Amino acid sequence: MLNKNKKNKRLNNISTKPTKKSNNDSSSNQQEESQELQWVDLGANKTSWIWRHFGIKTDGRAYCRYKVLKNGIEEECNYNCVYNTQTSTQQYHLNSVHKIFETKVR
Ligand SMILES: [Zn+2]
């Protein structure tokens, strides 16, 4: 059963596209970068304390790995921000959201 009548009637003029590339419903495709992101090895020079809670993925962004409870289930916070050499954004996130402060004795 095909149910593709009357839904996409306004721009049907691209007829060279194959219509069945996958099963995915493309109704919510905007914000999804569906490439699998991998954790990047931080290397030895990431000595800041925030890297205990943050990791870098292959999209070049820093992701918060702090575990938070969502509906009773522990999940990674998954907050992410642009990674650059300064860690103030990550520090601010840890401070304000998770109430984590630098533990290193100075
Ligand atoms: Zn977080």
C-alpha cells in the first residue's frame, strides 16, 4: 500500500530522484546529523580538569559526559559546545549546570 497521495503535491517536479532511497521518514530531518560521531582521543595535553567531564567528538565539538538523571535514568548530559583552546565555556557549564568546580589544588 502506498500512501503518498496528496501529501507532497507541491514540489513533485524533480522526477529524476529515486523515490525509495531508504525507509526513513523525512519529516524531521532538519537538525539531525546522523553520521555516527566518535569520541576523539584527547591526548596527553588535555590536562584541564574539565576534560574529566567533557570529551571531544569527531565533529570537533566538546560534549559533556556528566551523568544526569532523566526520568530516573542515568544519561550523559550531552551538552555540547564548540571546542576551542579555551575551556571557559565548559567550565561555566559544569559550574552552573552540574555544580562542579575545579577540584585541583592550586
Ligand atoms: Zn553537562
